[in-house]
Amino acid sequence: MTFETLLVGAHEIAVFTSDDILVSNERDALDLIANAPTAWIVLQARNFADDYFDLSTRKLGDVLQKCANYRVRLALVGDFGRYPSTSLKELIRESNRHGDYLFVSSVDEAVAIWSR
């Protein structure tokens, strides 16, 4: 796992790069949040175990709650259209509207939204 730090306005954004699953349980999520160099994090959706995007597991909600508790903004980059869940689509729409948690198709899209 590597990361680069982007400066966007007054904020530093840590963009993590890995082809591996980085978050497969709650401890992994906490470790990532605690060890991130900034409070603005970009990860690939492929870095999460697939069951995170099945909202019935509550895993994604737990990660977002941890981010809220620690005042961390999180952007997930991926193709979320491949998940048929209506609940996930509603979560994505609401999250993107507020901007603290983003579900986007590219790092550039996350940076553009957070730089507004």
C-alpha cells in the first residue's frame, strides 16, 4: 500500500493506492483511519471486501460511523453501478449530496467535489 498526499485548497488529501483488500473488518478500518496522514482519505472500492457494499452486513455503515466519530472525510472510488442494491444507491446519493463521504468514479472527481 502506498499513498500520495494532494493539497486541495487548505486541505491535504491522502490518496491510497493498492490492489489488495485493505479493509476486511472493523479493525482494519480503524487502523487505516488512525494511521492516515490526513483527515481526508481516498480509497478504491476494491480495497474493501465485497460484503461491505451489502448494506445488510452493516459493515459500510460502521466504517462511515467511525469516520464521523474521528472527523474523517472518506471518498471511495469505483464502479458502484455494479451493485444492484436500491439502499446502496440511496446511501450513495445522500452521501454525495452532503460531501463528507463520497462514492465517485475517479480520484479527480473526489478532488473536484472537495475543492468546491
